[in-house]
Amino acid sequence: MRITYRGDYALKAVLDLALHQGTLVTTHDLARRTDAPLKFLEQVLLDLKRGGFVESRRGKVGGYLLARDPSQVRLGEVIRFIDGPIEPIECVDKKYDGCRDLYKCIFRGIWQEVAESTSRIIDNITFKDLAERVKRGQGLVYSI
């Protein structure tokens, strides 16, 4: 799994919106707090909106907010939506048929374990969990 800058900014934006749950947040405030380039962040927010993670409101008092409660948004969902599959290699996918040695490959089982372990972690962390960690003083570290 590799998190791109797009994925990193998406995660930062969702976390920031979780920390400000129920409040409209402007793109300027989001960009400032997440240290993200404004134009790039706007593109990321459009992606997150298409994915059903955020909603936007237009107008002078407009901004963004989470489309769902932070307890219903998992870290893995956002990562997969923005950056794609988390498997370290294509052959881990059950539908993969690009290798004739697929079922006798010693490495495939290892990569499956890596993917399962990663999934177990990122699919069990919600943005509510992350927001609570920040509020408990475990630090607001936006970089991944």
C-alpha cells in the first residue's frame, strides 16, 4: 500500500472535518490547518464529495462538512477510494489470472497476509477514533 499526496490530503481533510463535526468548514481554513495547497485540496474535496464522504454548501457562509457521522467513516474506505487497492501486489486479488505459477508461488501467501493485516488495521479505525485521539492530546499529526 502506498498513500499518495492526494490520499494524504484526503485523510487530513476528513479528519479535520471530523474534528469540526457539524460545522461548515471553508476550503481556506481546511487548507491552512492541513497545510495543503488550496487548488489541490479543492480537487481532493470534489473527489471526496463524489465518493459520498463530504457535502458542500455554497454561498458566503458555505463550506464543507462530513456527509456521515465520523463513527461511520473508516480509514480504509477513504484510502481505497482515493488511492485504490491496498494489496502490495496484483496477484493477491482472487480474480487475478496473470501468472501461471499463481497457486504454487510461495510469496503470494505472504502478500495475502500483509494485505489482510493492513486491512484489519485500517478497516477498524474510524475518523471518530482519530478525532478522539487528537482531543485526548495524542497530537494532531497530519502526515502519514
